[in-house]
Amino acid sequence: MKKLNIGLIGFGTIGSGVVKLVQKNKKLIFEKTGIKLELKKIADIDIKTDRGVKVDKKILTTDANEIFQDSEIDIVIELVGGTTIAKDFVITALNSGKHVVTANKALLSRYGKQIFKTAERNKKYIQFEASVGGGIPIIKVIKESLAANKIEQIYGIMNGTTNYILTRMEEDKIDFKEALKQAQELGFAEADPTLDISGGDAAHKLQILASIGFNKYIEDSKIYYEGIENIDLTDIMYVSDLGYKIKLLAIAKIENKEIECRVHPTIIPDRHLLSSINDEFNAIYVKGDAMGPQLFYGKGAGSLPTASAVVSDILDIAKKLMDNNQNYTEKFYNENPNLKIKNFKDISSRYYFRFHTVDKPGVLAKIASILGKFNISLTSVIQKETGQKVVPIVMLSHKAYENDVQKALKEIKKLNIVKNLKIIRIEDLS
Amino acid sequence: MKKLNIGLIGFGTIGSGVVKLVQKNKKLIFEKTGIKLELKKIADIDIKTDRGVKVDKKILTTDANEIFQDSEIDIVIELVGGTTIAKDFVITALNSGKHVVTANKALLSRYGKQIFKTAERNKKYIQFEASVGGGIPIIKVIKESLAANKIEQIYGIMNGTTNYILTRMEEDKIDFKEALKQAQELGFAEADPTLDISGGDAAHKLQILASIGFNKYIEDSKIYYEGIENIDLTDIMYVSDLGYKIKLLAIAKIENKEIECRVHPTIIPDRHLLSSINDEFNAIYVKGDAMGPQLFYGKGAGSLPTASAVVSDILDIAKKLMDNNQNYTEKFYNENPNLKIKNFKDISSRYYFRFHTVDKPGVLAKIASILGKFNISLTSVIQKETGQKVVPIVMLSHKAYENDVQKALKEIKKLNIVKNLKIIRIEDLS
């Protein structure tokens, strides 16, 4: 039997979920694991608002230092979020001799190396299952269960807000703005949705997963990301006719010791399982050299699902402590100098182009000729009769280089015959 | 750094996969985990056949005792299969002071309690990730990552052979026999496919998962199972029209401290993710009180996917040894007397009935009246004009008790107007 004292910093949505879960399943958790969890202190700037959960007022404080200075507290849970004060809390907790559990992807993605080194220097554990995929145990799975594999690919729908919006656009045939509004009303998008919509949140998560999967620390600045704010219902309907869907996909691959990591709206075949991941759900598709493809699906956010991952981290640390574990060698920041990170402009991909052009003879030929000049060859071209003066042309290409595509688009723009121009990258997942 | 010596018993499909994987990824595994795996001995009755993998002949033996008696061997991997000699090997290995990794679901399902007690008495680890879901790390996930949850439901497509056959029947519009033949030709079904086809293999796996998930040891004799050998293409097409699919589903639920475990062909909504799991793939859908629904998907069989799980077990044990772990309290046979196992006849379910009756007035009324007498009320009835003397009637019911359904069918049979009679249970997964 092991008793563990917990100090919680951040009594918001996830924090109150953790309190609820520990209270509700305390006995069950003890029966399953022999571990007794004790919530000893909760710090938040607001300790007055009712969180729908009963706690002894004596354990509430507005001063996080009370947690760091409490010698009986074994683990600090950081659920403040952001990269400013949360960073101080995590570093101070580790330096105060506490193990740390956090769900803070932004913090780890930006300052992971410093934080992991601080944990190592203090011989303390830091766990962060809830930082990617909410309740889905993807970090531990990749780190431990799939450890015998060379991980070759990670494809993730890792942001619930954008997946909800894209699903609603497609199913309800509404445009981006309306779907965003709906998401905000239902609590699937924040008042300021920028971090989610822009792909930035998914990029944070990809940084964490890819660094673990490929066993090489990837700087967050090396990850290209692009959001869904420019996806039109038209695009969704065009690709639907062709047997595809559009998802905000986080992509990490390794080939010939070169890693590529990127997040952008991606066209994928509608027969692939990832196409069936709808609404606010998340899924991560991982391919390894021995296991082949696997997919992990669940709720990527929300109070209790995220709390489920936070508590599993606490139990992991408890087990290690129970085992008198003195092995602090878990490294999350391997340099692995023989693996290189590919520049985004050097990636190759298939592309979907949508041009709105003036309806004059020779326009299509001019565009196709510029594409050809940059080694972009087409697999299909769709131009429907519209009777309008500006006509849309949709083209799908074979694999081409990002750099060539950007150069071609620059030349096409100079023609002054294109009103609107859009590219979406295609991944032919099998 | 930790060096681990392995003795392998059983050099068949999975055994040679383990050897291949350890050889191929030895360096990578060491970089990731700091663990050096050394294959010290391989025992098999046949050490002559070429397994497509290079091994030093000196490590091959036909005598498993050489492994048990080798004091340098830390872990024994049992990949012999079956419940006779494999049982002796596992028990002897544990009694000889070796940790054990096995993929043997039949053995664990039948003799689990004895084996786990032997491991505990000897203070040795026994791990068995590969026994359920092949390469999918479902056992560790349920045991560790989802530990904070009260597990409420487990639904699994856990047998690749039957899933392959059902997929082929549906997509190629062929009957059971032809699909089975195809599966055998492609190596997805064995020459004697009984254990897979009958649902027995899936029942073994469900016994293991449910015992861990509900934290109560479930005797294998308590699990009802039924195979797919009587599923006709007609049934698949009838339910397809209604928006459903047929899968061999392993079902475990807990409600009001009562557990039900059963394996049978099951009609599920075609919009549910489990309906998209095709061919030889496996998937396990788990619902917990905090995390909500999750799904884990991958290859449920095959040489390298299964080897991926076996090696992850080895690495888990190595890590525990590295940590000087003296905690041997992992119990896989909790009695949990406050949880009861429901008798199969007491379950309730929705039902699909297919009757072939003589085309006479009043037949439908007679059947419906008997069903009504046993509290079976219908949601839909389909009777198409066929011009034949024997006509099929398909009925779908509301929830009814299995016991009542069996009694009703008995009375209906007595009418002597029904030529063919089939029931398939429905699960309205959401």
C-alpha cells in the first residue's frame, strides 16, 4: 500500500475534473492498484467560485508556495496552462523536490528541454499524458508499449475544436464562420479560438508525440502549421465528390533518417479510419515497422477525460515510488544527431489546387503550363460550366515539392487572371 | 543499462517473429530504453526447419529443460500454444525462478488462476500483452492507463479470422463456406478453423480482458460463446438494408454490480466505428466512467505484430528489474465477491429473427402472438413477396430476455410451420 499526497495548482475545468475523479473512484483505485490518493492542497487565484465539487475549505489556498513548501506533498499537478506562470510553477515544484504531472502542451512544446533537464537534475519524475489526446493514453503507448518498433509515421487528429468545425461544415453544409459560432456556443471552441483554429495547438501536441516516437527532440520552431480558417464548404464538397475528406491532420514521418513534422488541413481518402473520426473526438494513427498500423481513438479534451489521463500519470509515479525506483534515466530530449529535420519547403506531397479565373480562352493552358514548368503534373482537372464570369478550376496533382508549388503559385499570381487561389495538401493514407 | 537474457520456447510463426524483431531493432531498443536484449536459447521440437531468420545453431535445443536450468536466463518466452505442454513449461519456468512472457490466451483463460498464483508465490512477473489483440497494447492500457476509471463496457472484434470472413462475405457477396476457403488460402484461417469460427478464441480473450477491466477473475466456463458458421449472406444483406452490420463481437458489461460476458455474431449500427473494422484487423472499444469511449485498433495476429507485443512485455519486465522492483503485488485473479456474473439466460438484448415459413394465412399472426406472450415486442417486420412456397420473415425486437426468447422459439418450432429459424442479437452501440 502506498499513500500519495497531491498538491493541485489550477482549479479550473480540468482541475475540478481531477478532484471529482479522485473523490469518486478513490476506493476503486485503491482496490485496483493499492494506491491511496490524498488531495492535500489546491491552489488557484480564485478559490471562491463553486466548481460543482465539494472540498474542505482548509485545503484551498491562493498561494502556490504553500504547496511547494509542504514537505508532505509528493506530487504537484500543474493545470494552470500557458507558458508564463505555469513554467515557474513547474520548475519551482521540481526544484522543491516534487514530482510533477502536467497537461500543458504549450509549455512542454516550448520549454520542454529545460523542464526535462530540471526534472532529471532533481531526480524527479515529470509525466504529461494529458497533454496530447486528452484521455487517450497515447504517450505511454508510444513510449512503452510500442517501444520494440521503429516508429515510421504518426498521423493525428489532435484538436477537437477544429475537428468539430470541419465535421459540422461537412454534415450540415454550413460555412466555417457558422460552424465556429456553433462550436463556441456548445463549448467546443473558446471565445478566442486562435490557438486551436490556427493549428498551433495541434503543432504543440505533434512536437511532443514526434519527439518521443522518433526518440529525437524536435524544436517547436521546426514544425510548420497552418489552420482551417480558409477552408470553404466548396472545398469540402469538391473533395467529397472525389472520395476524400478534409481533416486538420498532424503529420510526422521519418524516411532515410529525415524527419518531417507539419500540421495543416489535409485531404485524406474517405475509406480511411481517420475519415470516420468526427466531431470533437481525437484519434492518433501510428505505424511501426513490426506492429504495422494502429489507431487510438477517444475524447481529446473535456474535464473528466483529461482528468483520467492526469490521474493515470499520478498512479504511474506512485507505482515507481512504491517500487523504490531509483531509475531517473527517462530522457525526453534526446539529441540523436544522426536524424535530421526536413525543412518544410523540401517536403513532397500531392496537392489540390482551386483557382478562380476569368473565363477567357487559354487560361487553363497558361496555368497548366506553369505547373508543368515546376514539375507539377496533374492527375485530374475539374472545370464545371457555371455561366459566371469567374470560373473555378480544381486540379489534383501527383507528388510535387512544396518549394516548386510555391514558386509556381507565385508565377500564376503574376498572370493576373486568377482571382482566388487555394492549395490543400493530400495524403493518400492506405 | 540493463542486460537481459532470454530463453524462447516455441520457434514457430510468432517465435521467429520475436527473433527477427530483436535482431533487427536491438540497437534502437537499447537507444530508447537502455535495455540490451540477448537471445540466449531457443527450444523447439523442430530445430531443423528454416524460419527465414539467422540464428547461431549453438543456441538451438530440443530440450526446454536447458532453458529452465540455465541460471543466466532471466525471462522465458512461451510461444508453444495450447493448454497441455505449454502449461508445464510456464509453471516450470516460474518455479525455476524465471519471469515469463506468454501469448497463450487459451492457457491463461483456462488455467490463469493457477499460473498467476504460481508467479506470485515465486515472486516472478508474468506478462501476456500478446494474448489479446496481437500487437494492440490493450492489456497494459486497461490495467494502467485507464486505471482511474470504472470500466463499464468492453466491446471487441478480437478474432481476425472471423472478421476477415464476415468482411469478405459482405463486400464480395459470397457465402460463409467460400469466404472461409478464401481465408484459409490466404493464411487468415487455419486448416482446422474450429477454435476461431466457433467464437472460442474470442471468448478466451474476453475472459482475460474482462477479468482485468472489472478487477474480478471470471471463470472461462461462465462465458457464453457462439460462432459465425450459421451466418448467411442473406442475414448480412437484410441488416445492411436496415443500416447495420454483423460482427463477431466479444461483449463485457457491468451494471448494478452484475457482469455479463458473451461472444456471438452481433448486429451493430453501421455508423459505429466498430463497423469500419474490416478484414483481419482487430479493435477493442472500452467505455470508462471518466474517459468516456475509447477505441484501440490494429493487427490482431501475425508474426511481427504479435512479436511487437511480446517484446514490449520483455522490456516492461526489464524496466521493473532495472528499478530493483520488489513489488510483486500485481494480482490478476481478484475474487471481488461483491461482483456477480450474470447467467447468459438472464441477459436482455434486442433481437433479429429470421423465420422461413410456409406461405399460409395466419402464420405471421401465430408467430407474433407467441413472441408477445413472452414479452417480446417488435420494432419492425419485413416480409417481401417472393412467389415461393416458403417465405422469409424478418423481425427486429425491442429489448427482451434471452430466456424468454428461447422459450418463445421452442413454442414456435412446435407449430411446425417454420422451416428455418435464426436469431442474431443486436447491440445499439452509440
